[in-house]
Amino acid sequence: MTNDVQVEAPQAPPDATPTFAMLRTLGGISLISGLLVVLAYQFTLPIIAENQRVRTEQAVFRVIPGAVSKRDFVLTDAGLVPAGEGVQGELIYAAYDADDRLKGIAITGVGNGYAGPVTVLFNYDPACQCIVGSKILQMTETPGFGDKMETDPEFLKNLKALDAKLNADGTALINPIVTVKNGSKTHPWQIDAISGATLSSNAMGKAANTAAQRAAPTIQRDLAKLTAANHTGQD
Amino acid sequence: MAELPKHQEDLSLDTFVRGLWKENPVFVMLLGMCPTLAVSNSAINAISMGLATTFVLAGSGALISWLRNWIPKQVRIASYIVIIATFVTIVDYAIQAISLDLYAALGAFIQLIVVNCIILGRAEAYASQQRLVPTLVNSLGIGAGFTIALFALGSVREILGSGTLFGLHLFGAGFQPWVVMVLPPGGFFVLGAWLLLFNWIKQRGERRADAPTGVPANAR
């Protein structure tokens, strides 16, 4: 900057903008903004809710093969409560086949992986007290490493018969589900980690453990509600 | 940054076209790098992000241009940001209504359109001074330029990094994906390669224009 600039002829002071004009403009723009946002929200709300319903249903039917219908229940301290009765809480999805027999129960669990949370939907079989299938709902793991959890057939075998038996009190798992180092799985409640994706595999183990620890005791206690809901009384 | 237009611009083909090439927001102005690098890991993400940004550009540009004589300059930044945020919220809901998978793939970068400097830059440099129709046309041109640039990155990264384009497998089972291309560093590599190419073409064109007749244009 040179001195010429500083000794330049004094400029006339800028016209004062009336306070009202500023308030009117910001107020008016906020009003327009509010109207547009509320309109967009109201218009898209039913479409988004339907999208979410379809997405959950597809995920449940994929993790529980052979299922054609499902009923949602909320996990509460007092037991299972059918969803939609105003009770808030974690949802589980009981899935039924064409003859209305209980095919499996989809439960969700979250574990922290390498790049963030991994959310997984598990197929819990109440008869064998084990996890018999899984589907990752959301993850941000590294492509080529963490996403092997969805594709590696050896790893997926872990989740075909993963032991989740309850203790004598029915309050927790006898053996918590854990991920062990690649190649060292010796018990049915262990998950053999993918070599090179240990942290992602750990996340899967944590997700399975939290899901089963939280949902299995309530499901076993209230199993009658899930099977009785279809009027056959047995599955 | 492009030179500020000082007078009312007449609508011409150039109003639209210069956003594609001469004032391309990514390859020439290097604006909006955050979504450019972050969501160009697949062609569909890139195009969706480009279209979402174009909608916000056009919508906010039109409203700002329409209201330009009522916005005192003391409150202009606040006004522009509220207007931009409004259109971003609309786009956010629209994408959720179109596809939840797409919404999950784009993640926080939809909301981050609010602070995309292409949009605020256009509002300040163009929409606040020009009439409605030229603003709309110019915004669409800039948006198209942004979308094309994102697609240029997204398609290359998806082909090299996943061996697919729009999710369709291009190569046989023997193809080993170059995974780093869909990871953040790949964004920088591909952007760098495109910038190299564009600047080379531009410089070659300038040399050809400057070269005296009779001398081969590409003589070094």
C-alpha cells in the first residue's frame, strides 16, 4: 500500500442504511426460508418414512431367508412391547414365513471399527440360541480391507452358527462373543478375524456381543409373545 | 476468482458456456474442493452431488437476484447464507426421498453445500448484481461445469478403484482394483492429473494464438 492511498481525498460518509430496511430484509428472508423448508419437510416426510420402512423390511428379509412378513417389537426393561404403542426404545424384528411360523429374529448391534461405527443386523435363532446370519447396515471401513466382512466366505462362516447361549439366570450370555486373532478360533462363540482387517473384525464381534447381550435375555423371557402373535402357538 | 462483472450483463450463449470451460469452478477456479475430493469416489455419487449443488446454485441465485435491490449490503452475507441454507435443506430432504442409499453415500457433504464457496462466490459476484434470467442461466452453466468436473473425477476413480462404472462391472473377475483410487489420496491423484491435462491444453491453445504465422504452434 502506498502513501498516495492514505492521502486520497476524504470520501463522503456512506449513506446510513435505515435500521428498518435491514430488519425487514432479514425478517422477510427468514420468513420465506421458513415457509420453503416447512413445505419441503411436509411434502417429503411420508415418502422418506416409506423409504425407511422398505429399507428395514428388505434388510430383515435378506438376513432371515424365507421370511415373508415381520412384526416389530420394542425392547424394554419390562419385556417386549409391540412397536407403535408409543413406547420408545431399541427395535427388534420378528420375521415369519408364509405359514406364519417364526423364522428368526433380527437384532441390531453396533461396534466401533477402524474408521467409525459398524452397524450390523443379525439373525438370532431363539431355538438354538445362536446367531445364524448377518448383514452390515452401515459402515465406513476401508474398501478392500474392512468390506471383506461382507464378502469373505471364510469370515461369513463365523456368523452362520455363532453361539449366544444364556446363563442359568437368563440375564447374560454364558460366553461373551469375542473376535480372536486370525486362525485361532476354538469355540463356537468366537469370531475368527480377517487377516489385515482386525479392527473391522473386532467391530463385528462387538456388534454381535452387544446385540445378543441386550436382546437375547428379553427375547427368551418373552418368546411366547413372538410366537403367540401369529395364533399358531408354536413355531 | 473471476473478475466481477460491473455492468448488467446481456443474456448470451457465453453466460451459460463459460461455466463449463473458461470459468469452470473446479478445473479453473479451484473452488469447492471439499465435495470435489470427498464424494467423487464413484460416478453416481459425483453426478448426484453435482446436481444437488446445481439446484442450490440456481435456486439461491435466482432468489438473491430477485431480491438484490432489497438487500442492504450490511446484512447481505446473513441474507445469502439463510437463502443458501434453505435450498440445501430442501435438497437434503429431496435426496432422502429419492434414495436413502444415495443419502448415506453422500453423508455430511449434502449439508456442507451450505459452505460451498462456489455458491457464496456466485451470490456475491454475480447474482447480487445481475438480473434474474442471466443469473439463472449462469448458475446452471456453473453447476453443469461443476457436475462435469465431478463426473470426470468420479468416473476415473470408480473405474480404476472398483473396476465398475455406475455399478456395472467393466472387467472380468481377474481385475485387481486399484483401491487407493477410491480412498482420499486417489481424489488428489486424479484431480492433479486432470489439472495437468487441462492446463496443458490451455497453454497449448495460448501458444498457438500467440505464435506468429508460419511458425509451428507447438514448436518449443
